Amino acid sequence: MKPLHVILSVIGGAIAGAAVGLLVAPEKGETTRCKIAKILKEKGISLKKDKMEELVDEIEDQIDKHI
């Protein structure tokens, strides 16, 4: 593997891990999704509500597969 691929893989894994950590937190899902959207908006990334719901569904599916 090229060093760039390794770095991108590590960064991608860290982002996915942080997202999963936030999504399984004890707060309501809606509150957590609003916080994620706010953080992304501050960084200049805009996710529409439909895309956020799709992301949540994908993460939930991945978690269910591993449990």
C-alpha cells in the first residue's frame, strides 16, 4: 500500500469511529444528529437531512452486522 492510502485509511477510520461513538451516545438521536450537522456546518460541510438520515442508517447497519 502506498503511504497516502494508509494515511487516508487511518483518517477515515477515525472519522467513522467518532461518528459511531456519537451515534451510540446516551442522548436522543435527533439531538446527536443536530450536533453532528452543526459541527459539519462549522467546518464548511453541508449535509441535507436526507443525507444525514442515510448516513445514520448505513452506520446502524454496519453496527448490526458486527454485533
